[in-house]
Amino acid sequence: MRFNGGMTDAAALPGWTLLYSGKVRELYTSPDHPGEVLMVASDRVSAFDHVLEPGIPGKGELLTTLSRWWFEQLYGVPNHLARASTGDLPEAVAQRAMLAKTLDMYPVECVVRGYLSGSGWLEYQQSQSVCGVALPAGLNDGDRLPEPIYTPAWKAPMGEHDENITFERTVELVGAEVASALRDASLDIFTRASAIAEGRGIILADTKFEFGADPGTGELTLGDEVLTSDSSRFWDAELYEAGGPRRLESFDKQIVRNWLKTNWDQTGTPPTLPAEIVAQTAARYRELIERLTGK
């Protein structure tokens, strides 16, 4: 079995069994690691609910490296990492995999927005609110919000679209105590991460977190990837302050989305990405990591 976009032959993962295959990563289990899963990130890139060809070289390693770095920065926040080192990871995927504790995941994507952009901007133009959170009049795309807002989404079953929901709906889904804990933890982590990013000339505009409960203790635990280019919107602070057409350029796959909007009507199979688009996207991923980590 070979996966596209940089994944490895199953033979290269002896003792591991594929549990789940998503658009951009796989989960594996092993009898030698009870209560743990191997999360392997691929180089695949998706946009508009399609996996595109070709992948972005090195993307899986870059995003995994960034998640590990952020977990280290967020000292005191319980996370899903089973081990801090890569010593127990299969050699073939060691640089793009995390060994994670199995969690009872909550069906909520915990989105925090410090700036008005993306789907939030589109919703604001219709209702002057985002996910039930009323906002001041007169805001423009990219404006900083008076304070970060929590705008959760319901994690839909595989094959369906996630749905923005109100905080009250999260209470219905997970109960008042857990809903409040998810909101408070998300806002706290966002505030801490924003300060770290700003110190490196980067704006964290918005991001999403996923949490689960530790099966043994019930402790709220940060899982999945965290504060990566695929889960967050990062901007260059200097370009943002200067204004102009590059003000909201993000360190992610926006280059891919922009090219597709111009060259594809979103029907049928998406076109193959040109080499220059792939190279530019890879460069943006690398630049963010270099700016944040200094490596």
C-alpha cells in the first residue's frame, strides 16, 4: 500500500496497522503501544474539499516540526504527546510523525479569532456577528478585534462539512462544564501564542484547537496539530502595518487557493498545480517556521 503525497509503504512501518486515512495524514496503531496512536503527516495538500496533485515537498515534516515546537512553548498545557523524543518512531516517518496518547476527542473545533478575516469576515458582512458573537459596526477585512473571540465549529462526520455553531450549541453537545473549559483553554492558549508570535514579527490572526479527555484522568488535553500553517492564519506584522495589497498574505496554502480560484471552476477534478505554485507554497511554510523558531 502506497500513499500519495509523500506517505510511506506500509512495509516501512513494521508492527503498525493503518487505523484511519484522511486527506493529509494517517493514524496507525500497534499492539506494542497500547493507548497510543502514531500520527503521520503527509505532503498532500487539500483545498475546496479536494486533495491536489502534486503535494508540497516537505510539508508533513514542516507541520510536524511546528506542532512539536508549539507544544514545547505551551508549558503547562496538557497535550497528547506520548513521548518528547522521536526515538520510538519508525525511522521512515520519524520527522513527520508524532506518537500520541489516545484521547476521547470532543466533537468541537475550538476556533479563536483575534482578527476579522476568512469565513468570519463573510459572516460579519451579513449579520455584524460571527457565530453568534456580536461585533462593532464598521469593521473591515483584516481588522483587529477589540479582543479575541471564541467561535466554535461542529466537527462533522467524515465526508460532511464542518459547521460554525454558537457557544450555546456547544453546551448542548458536550455539557456546560466542558463547553466552558474548551472556551477558556482556547482563549488562554491563543493569547499566549499570539504574544510569542508577535515577538517574532508574526501576527496570529486566527486558529483552531482540538481537545479530548484523557481516558484515565478525564483531564482536558490539547490534541491533533497545533498552531500550524494548516490550522492557523499567520500574517507578517510589518506587511500588515504597511497596508497595501500584501497586507493579509498568509503563511499557508493561500497561494494554492488563489491559483485554483483563477484556474478552476470547482467542478470535476482539480487541475495539477504548476511547479512554481508548489515551490512558492513550500517556501511560505518554511519561512514561517524559520521566523518563529529561529531555525
